[in-house]
Amino acid sequence: MIHVTKTYDVNNDIVTTPKTDFSIRDIYIQDELAKVCRKALRMAQNDNVVRFSNLLFTGTVREHVDHFAYNKYLKENSMKAIGRSITPHTLRHTHASLLMEQGIDIDSISKRLGHNDSKVTKEIYLHVTQKLESKRNEQLKAIKIFLILELQKSLWYYLPIHKEKISVHNNSIRR
């Protein structure tokens, strides 16, 4: 679990309370990721990289990572690795979009992002919800409604006239 209780103000180099009460939150992470984070922290502490903090990501001079240096590092390395420049905010946006595409409900995503209601999340990620709507329409389009009707016609055709009437209703055969 990641406990978000503070915000780092990069411009003034101070730790403050988050913008809203909704920004204070616990964020679930998978066990595998928690293990990797603990291992990274232990390695940094053992190598004396981190002498003054128990934060997972620390700076080399100050306690907190230099936001501008990290942003530059991420942009340059993502350009080399994937041919596209990304930022920490891009990662946040991608995370929320992937959660939506996996069917996680909008209220849960809003809480995870620290938004005070899902309306904010819906507005920011409108393109994702439109993509999901399109995906749902494609799924509905693929349902073969007429297959059931064809099955009913086929069954009716092969039944002798004097037998009882059989019909297909809600994907089940009724006598």
C-alpha cells in the first residue's frame, strides 16, 4: 500500500499538505511491486545512496528527487527506449487509461488519482471513455442474434408437422 499524505512543492522546496482532503489516500499496489520497491529501498540504504531518508525515490543532494532533473531524465530515456518523450504526468495518465480499459470503475480510479469526484476524472479521460464505448459497441455488434432465429427456423423445418411445437426462446429450446 502506498500512503499519500503529503505533497512536495518543487518550486519552494517544501513538503506541504495535499491540495484537497481527497488527495490524502491509500493506493493499493500488487505484492510483486511492493517487493520490488522494498528491495530497491534496501539496496539504496545498503549502498549508502540514501543516508537521510526512507523515501523510495530520493535525490542525491536533497531529500527529494529534483523534479526537473527527473523529468529531463525520463524524457531523454523514453525517447531512446520507445522513440517518444514521456513525462511523469504521462505515466499517471497512461495508468488511469489502462485501468479504464481493464474495466475498473470510474469512482475507484478517481479515488486512486486523488480526484474529489468522478466528474473530474471523466472530463480528463473523456477520450478513453469514448474508446471504451466504441469497444462495447463492437462487442455488441459481434453478438449473433440472427443465429438464434436461424436455429429456430432450422429446427422447425426438420420437425414433422404432427409433432408438438418447439420454439427457441432466450437461447433455450422450449416445448
